Amino acid sequence: MGSNRQDREATLEAPADVLAAQPQALLGLTVLWHPNRQRIGEQAVLMFEGGCCEVHRNAPDFQRAGSDVGQALDHQGISRTPIRFLRNADGSLTVQSSASRMHFEVDGRVIAAAAEGQILGVQQLANGVVLRLGSSVLLCLGHVGLLPSPQRDGALAGVGRAMARVRSAIAQVAATQLPVLILGETGTGKELVAQAIHAASTRAGQAMVSVNMATLGESLAAADLFGACKGAYTGALGARKGLFAEAHAGTLFLDEIGDTPLQVQPMLLRALETGEYRPLGSARTERADVRLIAATDRNLSSAGFNQPLLRRLEAYVIAIPPLRERREDIGVLIALGLSRLGGDRPATELPVSIIQTLCLHDWPGNVRQLHHLLQRLVLAQQAGDPLELPGLEPAPAPAPPPAAA
């Protein structure tokens, strides 16, 4: 979660001038899980009056994008006695548990009603802190924008600012003909971003041709991309149409662009600069009107990649955040995944303890890994098998530092 934000006049629950008076980045709560699935993804900005903010059954009000009406959590498992958050000078928070008997956890650690206040550090807040209130409600405490962003489908789903920025970038660049370089770890949804750009562009009615550059053999990569004449290489029994020709008037998506063979990279650069290419074995130059989108999970600013080509590719860059940096979106992704995987069966219900574990995990495989695990859980549940999370049980949380005096 980043700290930049756009100034807006409308807010979740207070006038803009009140929010502007907040000394540090805005902190808020996102509903990760709730017995009423429609509440998942709702957000509330925390208002620190006198350095203190209270959370309980009846406050604060949570809101979803596009709605002018806020609603408290209003769940019987949540106490009316407040949990208090005290803002410290260094940007950390001190959390004081409710004096009630309500079950309360912070990042998987049970906080007793009589416990001293616990400090949530700046980095902890940046990562997103998972709170469990009672037996059924999970919240993510972290940095938020002035307004919640709308939810979307697929790997681009999310209510946090990170995915809102990605969706905004897609809308901006789709209206242009610029080459786009999509950066992101494996499983973050790079191809889905490319598909969204194509679908929103003036080329949407034409073909989008996709290729994983890591699958192209080094000896025939040029023929795959630019085509070849009959006899251009051993086994070329006829003329061959390349991917650039197939994508004419449309979009060509080159995934894993960092694996492009070195000898092909200057050919790609020429095609990007002039729209011209020469099929293997041909004396004629061909032209293709192609919008190029590339993606990688590697650092291309190295001697192993053609730097002039990189400069052309990065005319517009979209960086997709890893799932561990958008923890506030995990509940939305889980709910969406369960809804889709359930098919015609009744809505799949998972124990809140499992949902909590999923929300606490860092997901090195990102959205793809989460989706695959949800598939296994749904299949196990439908078969009546035990629900297991091998390798996902979170490590015991470190003992928190004592609250400041």
C-alpha cells in the first residue's frame, strides 16, 4: 500500500477539511470477511479525534464505491464496547482491546481484554494488519484513499488503491497506441491486464495474438515472429505467416519478454520503430500495424537485454502490485473465487479460521496461487474431505513490543 493520494472533496464519512487535518497518511479498515457476503470489500476511514479512534459494533460507518450511505458493522458477535486505536507521533498505532469478552485477534495473535496496549508499527500498517472481531468478522487495517474504489472481476478485482491505480492506468493507455510494458511477479495477472487494454482500445474488434517468448526456440524465434519463406530453413516446406502478420491491425502480446533471444531483439526494435519487418529468407520488407504489449517478471535494465528496445517498450509502464502488498483485496478475491468455483451448488462456506489464514499469507504465487488453493478447498469440501492448508499455516507472530508509556 503506497502513501500517495489524490485530493477529493467527497469522503467516506467526514468533510475533506477534517481529513486534511490528519497529520499522517489516512488509515482505514476494509471488510475482509463478514457473514453478509455483500459487506466484503466495504471500507471506512478512521478519524482520529484527539489522537484516538474507536471501533465497535455501531461505528465507524463502512461504505462501498458509488454509495452515499454508510453502515456500521452491526454484527451481534462484535461488542458495543470499543477497541481503541491511539496514534503515536512516529506514525505507529497503539491498539487497546475492548474491555468486553469479545474474541479479538491482531495478525493471528489473541489479544486479551485485560492486556496492555500493543503497538502496530509503521511497516506493519503498510503491509496491512488483519483484525478478527468476534468469531465471524475479519478486517484489514492499513492505508486507504479518501474514497473506496469499485470492485472488479478476475485478478483485477480489488478495492484498494493499488488496483485502482492499475485500472486507471489501463483506461488511460488503452486510448492511445503506445507500446506498454507490464511488470509484475508471477501470478499477478499480467496477461489479464494486456487483455483489458486490448478490450478497451480502438483495436478491440481485431485479433489479440499472445505468445510466451520463453517457449520460442532460439533458432526459429524470428520465423515465429516475422514469418518465413519456403526453404528459409530446414523443414520449411512452404511459406509461413508470422505472429506480427497475424496481429495486423490488432494487438500483439509478448509475455516473458525478457526471454527473447538476443539476435531477435534488434528485429523487434525495428518493428516497433518503423512497423517494418522482413520474413526469414525474404528479400521483401513487410509492414504490420500492430499495438505491442509486453510483460515480464524480470529486471530488464541489465546488459543481457537490448536497452534501446527496453526504452521503446517502456513508453508506458504498468506495475502490478504483488498480493502481499494489497492484503485488503484478499477477501474480495476469496469471495469472488468461491462464487465462481461453487458452480450450481450452494455458495461454498469456509471456516473463518481458514479465511483468516488465507488473509495472513504472503502469497509468493500471488492471485494464481490463491485461486488454485481455493479450487482444492472447494473440491475437498464437495467430497467431504478435511480442509487442509499444507505449508500455509502462518508462523507464530512475534511478541509485540509493549505500548509506550
